[in-house]
Amino acid sequence: MACPVQFLCRGLRTVGLVLLYYVFSIGITFYNKWLMKGFHYPLFMTLVHLTIIFCLSALTRQAVQWWTGKPRVTLRWKEYLRKVAPTAIATALDIGLSNWSFLFITISLYTMTKSSAVLFILFFSLVFKLEEPNPFLILVVLLISCGLFMFTFESTQFNLEGFILVLLASFIGGIRWTLTQVLTQKADLGLQNPIDAMYHLQPLMFLGLFPLFLFNEGLSLSTSEKLFRVTELSPLLYSLFTLSIGGSLAFGLGFSEFLLVSRTSSLTLSISGIFKEVCTLLLAAFLMGDKMSMLNWLGFAVCLCGISLHVGLKTYYSKNKGPSLRQLKSKSPELELPLLQRNGDESKDSATDECDDDEEEEEITLH
């Protein structure tokens, strides 16, 4: 009798976590696009977001340390600069260029082009030998590429500069997520917990993006009345408040992804990501007035088929060969919920629950 009740509770919890993930993920996309209409400094906005994420991560780490009484992992400078810096710089450029593209393109074109990151993730996963080559990957590449071409073909709201920016961000995103997987698989670093990973990544991300900010926005921002040349206090406070909301949404997005993955499965996150893109395009069409032809919608459907095939293949092969991350041993028990994997058992005391005996461990699909 306990099984149906527990199944219902677990289903409601999953729905709640998916909705929480949608709120932060879709919310930050529309919020940044709205903010860029009046605040034309996307790189400075990204730097503010990184600062807020670092502060919130530090506070969360302190709270967890106070609650558990166990110290959090802190890397030495040598391994921090040598092993974390490449991932941090790639992540900073991916996010910075993505936000920059909002100055030029619509949300629908951004969402569709950003989906091409799967292609670059596949490419760099093969280069780093994180992915085993198989003939189905060719079909995945063809579907996503054809879908992207159909979506951008004769688009009335196409902007070449913004398209190049977000396509470059997708390319760097492939490097970013591949390096992130390598980083979180190194059990000796102890960065499997995203809170610890965000805490260590943000400072280097800030330093990596700061030179690009100085070159592109430094002079114009220093002479702008938005921040440094304000004549009244209220516009300055308004700008800082709106930027802080975006930073909080960015932190919430990372944390909600972690909760969704650790409490459900990689497949849930991947499927949720597919439907999230559908919801984003529908909202962009109805709320923002993005114009999409029938060919554009068909291209989007073809691209989703390629992404869905990739998700299905990852799930199939990971179940057959067994998770590659399962053998990781963290430095502390609270790091047993890594970003790129999940344990089938949701808590240690669930071993006494007969309804959980058939759960399987799944390897996380990079999203």
C-alpha cells in the first residue's frame, strides 16, 4: 500500500523540480533579453552575475559546513590554476557571448542556434574520448544541422552578427561542457558538488571575461549615465537591482539543475530540456512577437528529433555498458551528488524500501 503513495509523492516532487528548473531557465532567458533593451552592456552584466553567484555559493558552502560540521573542499593554488582555469575561461566566454548576442537576435533564433551546442559537445567528447563513436552519431549531426539550416533559412528576423556570436558561444560551450565533465570526474579534486564547483569557477571566470569587457565596453560604460555618470541615486539603484535579479536567477538555474539531476535522473533533465526549448519558442512567439514561418517550425522539429535521438542513444549505451562515473569516491559524503551523474538510491535509508529495489543508476547526459 505504501508503493502507490510513494510513487505519487515522487511524481509530484519530480513535477515540482521540473517546474522550478523551467522558472529559472526560461526566466533568465527572457529577463536578460528584456534587460538588454535598455542596458546595452552584456559583458558587464555577466561580470555582475558571476560576482553574485560567487557570493551566494560562498554563503551556501558556509551554511552547509555549519550544518554538517564538515569542512568544504578548497583547492590549492597550483591545481586550481592548472586544472580549473581552462573550464572557467571556456564557461565565461560561453555565457558572455550568449548574453552579448541578445543585443542583436530574437529569443527564438537564440534558442534554436544554442541547440547546436550538442554538435560541438559530441565533437569534443570524441576528441577527449569521452564518447564512443557509433554510426548513429552521424544521423544526430545531420538532423541537428539540417534543422538549424531550415530554421534560419529566409528568416525575417535573422541577424548575422548575433547568429555568429551565439554560434561561437555554442562552439565554446562544447569545449566548456566537455572540460566540465573531465573536471567533475576527477575525484581527487572533490568538485562533484555544483556548489563547490561554482564557488571555484567564478573568480577565474571573472578574470577571464574581464579583458574582453574592458576592450568592448569599458570606455562606453565609464562614460555612461547608467552607472558611473549618474546624476541621481535612483537610476543607479535601479540598475544595480535589475542586475542583481539576473545574478540570482543564474544561481538558481545552476542549483535547480543540480536538484533535478540528483533527485530524479539524467533522462529527466534531458527530456525536460527538450520541452523547455519548445516552451521557450512558444513564449517567444506569443509574448515577444518573434516571427516564425512553417519552414522554421519544421526545422525546429527536425532539430529536436536529432537531440531526442542523442538523448536516447546516451541512455541506451550508458545502461548497457554501465555508468562510467559510478566508481568515483569523493573526499566527503556530502559530495556524493555530482553534477554529471546520479545514484539510483535517493538516500541511504531507502535500502529498506522494497519499492526502490529496481532503480538503476544512470550516467548524466550533458545538457
